[in-house]
Amino acid sequence: MPQIDLTDEHAAALLRELDRIIQNDRYPLSPRVLTLKEIPRDAAAKTGTRATAAAEEVRVAADRPASPLVGKSDALVPALGVS
């Protein structure tokens, strides 16, 4: 597969976007999301220290449990007493 030569700034921006995609996905245990979670780990392993900090930040964020209201209907909000 071709290698993409990115600046640290661009790599960090892509990893932040990947984190956003993972965190906002409706199905956090889907094969697609589990594959996306592997990308920062693989990037850190291949690039060494350059992407390690950003990859670790994304990995920690990706392992956080999603909010119980992510993907839920707005109809549930009044039932929970949230205004």
C-alpha cells in the first residue's frame, strides 16, 4: 500500500477526525469501528515517536465509553428529566 508523507500537524488533524468518527458512531462495537480503532495504534507502531502521542490520545479517547444518549431519539430526553 502506498505511504502518505504527512506533517505532524496533518497527521494530528487526521487522528482527531478519526477520534470524532469513532466517538460519534452509533455502533461502537461494529467491525468498522473496531478497524478504525486499530489505525492510530498501527500508525504509532510504524512511525515511532512522531505519531505516538497523538495515537495514544486517540486510543484513550476511543476506549472511553460512549454517552448513553449517543444516537438516541430526542423523544427520550423528556423521559429522562433532562431539559
